[in-house]
Amino acid sequence: MTTVADAPADRVRVIGRDRPRGHEEVHVMAVIRVLDWQRALLFTDGRLVRVLEPGRHRYSRVDDKVETVDMRRRITVVNGQELLTADGLSLRLSAHLGWRVADPAAFVTVAAAPEQELYVGAQLALRDLVAAATLDELVTDRSRLVLDPATVAAHVDGLGIELISAAVRDVMLPGELRRAAVETVLAREKGRAELERARAEAASLRTLANAAKLLEEHPALLRLRTIQAASAPGTTVVLTPEPGQIAITP
């Protein structure tokens, strides 16, 4: 920094500006310390001069203004939005966005409320996401509720924002639709259970039919099965006078 003693006899230097010896604002100086996660914008006479990196900087209180920007990651929560599906039914979604400032100059100078524009961009992306599918498709296939960060980022292009993540957080159905959805799932699961029972019964009948056919074709197997049953403890075998008539009493 050039001081009064270093400047020419008729001029002094203030933050790189020459002024006549009657305007010595060099004594009206301020110091700003920019932290590691910050950037500061230096405006001189209302114009952006440069971006100040982390460190200690001096500026003129008279001509300059400094705007500090936080560069750390931020989270924006999009509260429950009442949206219509492709079949005209209502659905409420909420989402969260992870983002950070990538260009502090654009973030401060391009839009008056960049965070609000990000919020609106997420609302529009959610609306398009829900409107592209029916309620049943959204409820049964959660992969349709994946919010693409690029879709949201397109709404804040040029605002100095880098979108890191975007995701649907909560899915809320109106009371009547929620009950109907639960009943549909229960009916579907009940039908599957009944189908499995019918398949098991059919398999059991096929097994019995095959066994009966096998015994009919090979009578000796019945005698072997009788001997096997008779070997179990506590089993009583009653032989009748008629050939081939064997009764087994437990």
C-alpha cells in the first residue's frame, strides 16, 4: 500500500486511486479480514473492482464498499408442495437441495434474491416431475420420484450457484387416497397369498395322484410301505383273511 510519504508531492494514493492533495481520504481507511470460507467483493464508486481472497485487506471507507459472501455448502428445504399428477390427483412433496456459491460476483450482482430463485426452480422441477406420471405409478415406483439436480440447476443458470444434490424428502397423500392406497396394497398381497396357497394345494394333489398311480402300477410298493409303517413304534398291523387286505391301526 502506497502511503502519503511515498506519493508525489501534489497527490496521494488511496486503494490505487490518485487524488489532489486536498482530498487525503487515505487517513479514512478500514481493514477487512476475509476468512477461509469467504470471499469479499470490493466495489469502488458503485462498480465491482475485484474479488478479495482470504486474508487481510484495506479499503477506503469513503469510496469503497465491501460485500462478503459465504462459500460454504448450504441446504435449502422446499416445504410440502401441493401438486397434480397426470391423472389429476393431488400429491404433496417436499425436497431438500444441497448447494454452494461457485461465483460470488454473479451471486451478488446478477439476481436480487438468488436463493429465492433456487427455491422456485425446485418447485417447478417438482411440478414437472409429478405431472409426468399417474398417482399409482408414483406410489408403486419410487424411482419416478428422483429429482434430477440438472433440472433444478437449469433454473438458476448464470446466478453463480452450484447445485450439489437434490432429492425428494417426503411424499404425502391426502387421507382418502392414503387409505385407498393401503387397501390396494393389502388386497394385492392377500391375492398373492391365496395364489400361493392354491399352488401348494395343486402341487400336493399332483403328488398324491402320482403316488396312487405308482401304487396301482406296482402293488409291491404298497406292501413295502406297509412294512415301513409297521416298523414305527406303537403301530399295530391287522391282517385280514382276504388276500391283499391289510389294515394299519396306530
